[in-house]
Amino acid sequence: MSKSELRPGAEAVLEKGWLGAHKWLLMRRTSQIGILLLFLVGPWFGWWIVKGNLAYSYTLGVLPLTDPYVLLQSLVAGQVPHKLAFIGVAIVIGFYLLFGGRSFCAWVCPVNLVTDLAGWLRARLGIKGGPHVSRQVRYWILAATFVVGAVTGTIAWEMLNPVSMLHRGLIFGMGLAWAVILAIFLFDLFVMRQGWCGHFCPVGAFYSLIGKLSLTRIRLPNREACNDCMDCFAVCPEQQVIRPALKAINGTGPVILESNCTNCGRCIDVCSKDVFRFGLRTGGSDSNLGGVAGATPK
């Protein structure tokens, strides 16, 4: 089989073994499913480790966590949350300033499981093309959620937010949520690659704003070893973030600073040349936080 016929990551599997070429993917799935189960074991089995949902939760009766996007919508709508919610926001923002704002999308968001499945199936079926929609649209939708909240005096977006709908549906019964989640799946499968998460989701847009200052980044300490296999580009949910750092466009250093990088680690997994690794955004700190790998387009 020629190199062009190999699936992305095939060379990495040969070099590192299957586990080595899927390490970060497996850790992400463990994180996503594990977090979801922490919320579900309470209402399902009465084991109340975490109470609440992804908008606001209370862990073991001591740790409050609040979605800063939801809290801002509350304030815009004229609703002032309890002071504990502000403590929860500070904790969440501090966490994502350290590990990357859009790591929420790759490591926490349950809808990502749905869109990743659609993307995987789309690639297996060889479905290509689709309409061109600017990735900036998500920021316009983000702004619109605040405008609607201010006008209506409600956290209007949370009634439609697929993340919240899926979470509530798993606890209380899916109802309309099935239709919304199925629509997102079919849209990503047949219409546009990474259509929802990459172009329209205001939640991801909001967390990318926090991600502008995040400390943890994907670094490319071995970018000269890139063989242009494009495997990292093929698996990346935000393909536009790779090329500047990989090809030193306009003198860009060997680190992905683009705020829409989700820190999913797939570029690390699929690279047979160990081009990528997790590290810090500044200095020569290519300190490995885990595995290594990846390469992409010219």
C-alpha cells in the first residue's frame, strides 16, 4: 500500500505501536466519559460525588465549579448569582488559563464525542467537500447570545445549548435533545467537517478567548523532521492552527499559540516523527507533559 493510501496515523502505529499512537485520544475519551459519569451516578445510583451540571456543580460538598460563559450570561440578563458561583468561576478560569481554554472542547464537552464520531465516519466513508463558512461565525453567534440575554432578561442560550440539552437529557430523558444531537451528528457527517464545533458553537468560541493566554501549548521542538505526511492536518479539528508553527510562517516560532487549538493531542499521536509535544508557551520549555508526534501540510 502506498503512503498516500495509508490512513492518518498508520506510520505512527508502525513506529510507536497502537497504544503509543492513540495515547492522547484514549486519555481524552477517559476524561470525557469519566466526567460525564461523575454527574450521572448521582441521579442514576444515588452516589452524589458531584451535584449539578456543567453550568454549575458542587463536588464532594466543598468544590464549586461554575461555567464562566453561563455566569456572564446571567449578569448580562440582570441576574446576580450567589457568591459561591463567583468562586467557582475563578477556579474554572484559573484551570483553563493553565491548561488551555478550548481544552474544554476536547477533554470535557460530551457533544465532542458525537462530532468526533461523525468526523471519523465521514473519513471512513470518504465524504469530502461542503460549504465554506467562516470560522468567525461562532464569535457572532457568541455575541448574539449575550444580546438576546440582555433583551429577554434570561439565559436564553442555555435552553438551546446542545451541551446542556445532552447533559439534561441523559438525566431526565432526552426528548427534543435527541433531535438536536442527531441534527449535529448528521450535519457534521454529511454537510461539513467539524461543522458545529469548528464553525458555529459559541461555547467553544467563548473558551477560545480564555485560551489566548493559556500556558499549556502544543510545541514543535522537532519541526525540522516533518516529512509533510499531513497526518496531523488530517486529524486536527482546527486545521488552520498548525501551519504557521509547523512551517514558520512569518517567522512564527515552534509553538501553536492560536487560541482555537483544543489541545486534543491528536497531532502528537499521529506523528511518526515526534514533531509535536505538550509544553509551555514561553521559553525553551519543551518539557514533555506526555507523549509526542505529528506532522502536516505545506
